[in-house]
Amino acid sequence: MQHAKEKVKDGASAAKAKTKVAQAKAEEKAETATARSHAERELAHERGKAKVAAAKMELHQDKALHREEAIEHRIHKHGHGLAGGYGHHNKHGVAAAPAPPPGAGAGAYYPPAAGTGHY
């Protein structure tokens, strides 16, 4: 669901950026048409390019913000990456057995803890 929300937000941001780009190009065209000299036309073109670049950069920043929000949502929803986290869970939703104590030999056998889903 979060991925769908992210895609919708990205689509809205892209539409907004396209509108800004089209508006910048129209303003550039109008400025170029009213320019009296070659230097003024070049200046109008540069302003237009700057506005287009700003719109694209804003789109890039919006998308990055959407990704960040999605990642934060996943972290808070599932508890991954939190300090002192909830531990690793197996497919049955039960916490995995603790690691053997340090110094235990390679051949030492520790039976699984009761209720861990092992049969």
C-alpha cells in the first residue's frame, strides 16, 4: 500500500513539474519575442533554462522526500532498524532461539527453546 502511495505522490509531483516547465518555456518564448537585442534574447533563454532546471530539481527533491517518508513508515510499522530492535522472527512469528554462549565448542548441541516453532 505504501508503494502505491509513493507512486501517486511521485505522479502528482511529476505533473506539477511538467506544468512549471511548460510555464517557464512559455515565459521564455514571450520574453524572447519582446526582446530588442540579441543579448536580451540570450538572457531570456538563460532565464528559461534556469527555471526549467529549478522545476526538475524540485521534482527530484520531492521524490527523495517521498522515498524518505516511505522508509520511515516501514521502519516504524515493522520495527526494523530501531535501537534494541524486536529481534529476528521466524516464519511462525516467534522470536528465534538465542545464540549459544561464547566459548561453547563447535560440536556443542543446544536444543531449541520451548515454543520456538521447532518440531
